[in-house]
Amino acid sequence: MDKKIVITGGILGLLSVAIGAFAAHGLKPLISVESIQTFETGVRYQMYHALLLLFVGSTTLIPNAKKAVIFYLVLAGVILFSGSIYGLATNALTRFDFKSIGLVTPIGGMLLIVGWVIMILSFLKLKSGDN
């Protein structure tokens, strides 16, 4: 599971750099400054959570069962949160109205928060002398 988590973290990090560069250079002339800033929020949160997955997959302080839960919460959260923000920010460029699925953004955010909470609770359960 650790390998899967760190590879996914690496892929999400790589994609956030690529998507961010695309926004900075390719989208800038096509969408408003406000939309670019919204898009960058999605990129930033994707990168934060890529780094979180790299940490979770690399540490021995979190039990494997908790790692799996954190992994799936974070992955789903990034897809829903950042993915919907990308769609909302570029809404003017597509025929699909991403505002109609805007409800998934806070759901994705909640999944990300729950992933962090589970990690913190795992740390709180550590006993003195554990790793």
C-alpha cells in the first residue's frame, strides 16, 4: 500500500505542476484574473495533498489500515475538490455548466479534512517510545 500511496502522491504532484504551468501560460489569455486565481487554488490544494500522500506513504507512524483510509479520502477529495475547481474556473470555455455540479467542491473539501483528522488521531494514539 505504501508504494501505491507514494506513487499516487508523486503523480498528483507532477500533475499539479503541469496543470499550474498550463494555467499560467495557456489559460491566462482565455479566462478572467479571478478565474485564474480560482484555478490556482485548485492547483495549490492538489499539491498540498500530493505532499501529504508522500508523507503518509513514507511514515511508519500511521497504521496501514489508517493509511489506506487516508489515501482513499485524499484521492477522492482531490478529484472532487480540485477537479471541480478546475471546471468552475474554466466554465466559460466549455459547453458544460460546471456550476451545476458545484456542490461536489465542498464534499471534496470535507473528504480532505477527514483525511487530515484521521492522520492526526493516529498520531494522538501513539504511545511514548513508538517510533
